[in-house]
Amino acid sequence: MGPAPRGLGRGGAGAGAGGDGRDRRDGGGGGRVEGGGRVSLVALAIGGLGVALLVVSALGLFRLPDALARQHAATKSSTLALGLVLLGVALQANDGAVWIRVGLLLGFLVFTLPVASHLLARAAARQAYRPEELREAERVDPSETP
């Protein structure tokens, strides 16, 4: 039997160049912790939940009856959904700098999305926007007046 192929060492297939049984295909670890596969699955699940919530929010934009209801649904769910997606990104990256950036982005989103939604609703109220249901309730039938 000849010498072992280069890079396989004593650990057999999949062992690193040192033959110590550690797999170095990912470039030496890159700061990942032990059990990184589970963290990746959790990050994927959280990010996937955020994407699913964004899809439901987009469907709500088409299904809800008036502009204020659509705006409410889109703002509330997108804040949570984007937070979940960013949390999944931070878990996957497992880097302090990424966690700081994600924290800053989440803070920005949590403060700006509801404020923007509130300002749009106030502008609609000032323009005397009324959903169709309120218009119907306010209509008075001339035959019913005393």
C-alpha cells in the first residue's frame, strides 16, 4: 500500500491537513462555535419565520378593506418580520460587529416604522378620510328623518 493521499493524514477522509480529525473545509472555523449546525438551523428557522410573516403581511395588503387597515397590518407585521430576519442574520453570522449593526437597525426600525405609520394615519384623518363602513353608518335615509 502506498502513502495516503495528500491532506487525508491519519484521520482518514474528511480530516484536516494535520490529521487530527477536524474538518477545515470552511476555512478554519471563521469564529464559529461548537454546534454551529444547530445555530444555523435556528437562524434559518427564525429568518424563515420572518419571511413567512412578510408574505402574510403582503397578502393582507390585498385582502384588507381600507387604507388604514392595510397600513396598520403592514406596519405592525413588517416591524416584527424584519426583526426576525435580522435576528436570523445575526445568529448566522455569530460576530460581535454584526450583532451591533443588527441592534442599531432594529432600534431604527422599531422607532421609525410606527412613527411613519402614525403620521400617515394622521394625514389621512386630516384629509377627512373615512373608511366605507363609516360612510355607510353616517348616511341618513331622507325618509327616516322626523
